[in-house]
Amino acid sequence: MICTKCGLDNPVGSTYCENCGAALSTAPANKEVDEKEELFQSELVIDTEPKAQPVHSKQLLSPGIIQGADGILRWAYEMNMWKNPTLVITIWKVLLLAAMVPALLSFFLSLGDGIVAALSVFIQIAALVVGIVTGLMLLAYPLIALIYGGKYYVVFEMDDKSVKHIQMQKQFNKSQVIAMITVIAGLMTGDSQTTGVGMLAGSKKSMLSSFAKVKKIVVHEKRNVIYVNEQFSRNQIYADPADFAFVIEHIISRCTKAKVTIR
């Protein structure tokens, strides 16, 4: 090691110069070299580890339809009860069907007087029943619409095998319903079912239609409704105009045994 003061070449590892006694300190120089060497080596390192790709737990398949991590499609629909007659027509048909029982009973009881007399009794009672049910609907429906704030909210869940109609018991606004759907869709598969049940605990009624059992599909595009009918049940699927074509294509393509009617 060369002494910087007198120039004597001292043995390696010497701390002081054997000639003049000056301190032989090479640590700064060695440190500087070491740092430069480490920097140089770091610049030569090639990152061969694959970078983790972002995991998308949910994705938007249509303007209002979200597919969650569990593969289920979810969307919300807000019906204007004053402009869309689908709900009032459905309620009217259900009440009318139930109210026709007395007319049918009277028909069978009158068969002893002849078929003509029995039909006459049936027509009279049926006309009376239709008038009563229609009058009650005209009085009751506006009151129901007022109670619901003129809005009817439903949530739908759909996959490759079925579609589920979930009626909301509480009248949230649409943004709240969409927020719930977004949270559910963003959860991992293992938790989504449990959390979904919890968040949609306010649901009043649900109906599940299996695509393999659907016999008939009736599409009313102007009313934003698709009737999915099995042998003993009728489900109503609603979708906004921007999502309607997507929902129709998804359902029809998977209901291979169904007859399709577009009105």
C-alpha cells in the first residue's frame, strides 16, 4: 500500500507507513469503488420476474349490466308506474283469474238446466266479475303507485342457466340499488353469495327461471319487458333500452326449447 506522504510501498494490510508513520487509510477510496461497482452491477440486472397483472373482479358487459367475480350478471331496473302499464296489467290478470272461480262454479252447477243456460249464467257472472275487478284496479292502483312513489325497483341476476327476478321490499332509489350490485359483483366468489343475501335482505319476493325449462318467450320492447314462461310459471324480466338487446340475446340463445314471440 503506497503512502501518500512519502511514497513508500508498504505491505498489504499495513495501517501506518513504516517510513514516516503516516496513517494509511484507503477506506474512502475502496468505498467509492465499491459503490460504483454496485451501481454498475445493478444497472446490468435484468428483471425476469413477470409483473402481476391487475385482477378485475367485475366488468361492465352493457351500460347497466355488471358481471361479478362469480360470473353472474346483475342489473337494476326502475319502472315508472305511471307510464309503464306492465305492472297494472299483470295484477289485473292475476286478480281476474282468481275472481273467475265463482263464474266457473256457477257454470258447472247450472249444467243440469242445459248447456245454453249454463253458458248464460257463466257469461253474466263473468261480466260482473270483470267489472268489479276492473273497478277495484282503477281505484287501488293509483294508491299503490303513490305509496311506492311512482317507482318500482327490481334487481336481476342471470348466468348461463337461469335468470332471477328480485323484487325490492324497500323503495331505494336506483343509485343505491346499483351501488349494492356493484359491491356484490366486486367481491370474490367465495363471499359474494353470503354478502349478496345480506345486502339484498330487503327483497320481498324472487322468482327463478331455468332456461332449460322455458317453453315460451314473449318480448315487449316498447314496455321493456321479456316474459319468460315455464310450464306453470311466468317470469317478467325488465331491462333499460340500452341493455334490452343484450338481455334478449342472452336469454333466447340459451332457451333452446322455447318459442319466441316479439310484439
